[in-house]
Amino acid sequence: MRSRRDWRGAVLRSAAVVISTVGLAAGIAAAFAPPAAAATGPGTGPGTGPGTGRPGTVRT
């Protein structure tokens, strides 16, 4: 049986990996997007930052 702390660490690690993956995907999509689409503005800002999450910084 895992302790509550073990579960919390696993959940935080999973969340960090998911956030990093989403941020990476957003960055790749932005890099390959046509300049005209990037210039439209709405919705381009959010989602660029979450890729900074570093799974290695999560302490269990």
C-alpha cells in the first residue's frame, strides 16, 4: 500500500510531465504555424509558458 505522500509525488510528477508536454507541443505548433496565423493574436499567448515546467524539480 502506498502512502499518501507517495501518491502525491506521483501525481505531481505526472502533472509536470503533462504540462511540459503540452508546452512543448504548443511551442512546436507555434514554430511551424504560418506567420499570418501567429499575427491574429487571440489565443496565441496562453499555452506558451507551461513548457517551462521541469519534472526534475518535483520533490517527493
